Amino acid sequence: MTSRIGLSSYAFFWQLSDQVSTPLSIHDALERTAELGVDLFQVCDYAPLEAITDAQLQAVRDTADRLGIGLELGTKGIRPEHLRKFLHIAEILGSPLLRTMFNTPGHTPTTEEAVAIFKEVLPEFEAAGVKIAVETYEQVPTSRVLDVIHGVNSPHLGICSDPANTVAALEMPREVIDAVAPHVLNMHVKDFAFSRKDGWVGFTYSGAPLGEGLLDYGYMAGKIRPHERNINQIVEHWLPWQDTEAETIRLENQWTRQSIEYLRSK
């Protein structure tokens, strides 16, 4: 087992969406991943996944197997029935990891609730060989996410590190990296930057090509040590829609290639 570079469905965010005239299928995204020489794909927050049949899920697995691509899985929410549904999906896809986030519309669990839920479902995940990685993000303070991790105290529950998300809650990326590093099971790698809005009234906080924004990748990698600890690094983007569909797609693909090259160079 070694640390791998992977692409998230968020690396194909616009191309998988109905904002483009001919959206990619998940099979198309897997083909593109293989063409880029990448052997890991994280299907993350991809809504159609919840609606398709087991046979269709198996077809996704078959495509990935044919291309030599491993799959990981991501969702949002921690209701027990939801986690069990995604454990079932993970087993069909052969994913050893489920990334999730605490809050969904209608369910914002307390620390105690979250601990109780994970203690209830984790034995099933453990039996299936699937770990859960809770992502750092602005809706839940990182300290509270860590309270849950400590409260459950299982090697099958850890952190999906994404310091870009927490800036919106005024949590500084380095502080978040320092706090979560011992518990990280999965890394989302995306760069980010502020730019002045027109008229110098406020800022826009959005994505940047990896290596050109505010993400201190060297610091993050030094603290989390993905290669030593066999932690996969998953490429994502926060690319705003551009003036045209063609330019958006061109830039999305360019950012993906740049991210892969940057991570391979490290």
C-alpha cells in the first residue's frame, strides 16, 4: 500500500454537470482519469450515484477495473441509514474509504449524537474493511470534529483534510493542518486565493491553480506525511464558471493536468 494521487469528481465538476451541453458520464470521467495516467478516482457528492441500481454500480466498478483505477467514495451526512446505504455502495465499488461531512438539511448532529452514531455503525464498516473520513469544513468547527474523533476513538474513523474549506469560518489553514494531522486518512488537495471584487468592494474567495494560490502544500505535506503514512491525495478544484462553456472546460482540464504534475514533482 502506497500513497496515491487521485482525481475527485470535483476535478470534473463542470464537465459532469448539466451546465455543459454534453455532460460526461461517470464512465467518461474514469476514461479521462486513465488517459491522464492516474489510477485512483474519488466519486464524491455525485448525486446520480444514490439513484442507480446495484447492477449500474457494478458497471462503474467494471469500468474502473478494466482501466486499472481504484475507487473511493464520498457523501454528505451521517444519519445511520445513510451511512449504511453508502457502505453498501462502497462495497460494490470496492472503496476502502467513505468521506463524509456532519451536516445535511434537516440534520445537524451534536457532538454527542455524532459519537453515538459512529459507535453504532463503525463495527459494520470495520467488518467490511471500510474507513470513514470526516472532512474539515466551515459548517462545523475543526475542534468539534476532533472531539467526535477522540470520543469514538477508532482507527476506522478519521479526518479528510481540506484546509481550504475552513477559511470561511476564519480558521487558518496551518492551524487546521496542525490540529488534524495525526488523524488524517485522506487528503483533498485544492489551491485557493482571494481576489478583489470590482470597485475594490470586498473579495472573492475561490480556487487557484495548484501551486499558485495560498495553499502551503509543502507545510501540509510535511505535517501530514502522506507518503510515509500511505494517505491518498485527491485533486479537487474550485474553478468559477468562465465566460463560455469551452473556456470553462479548457481551464478545468488545464488545472487538473497542472495539479497532477505539481503533486508528482513533489
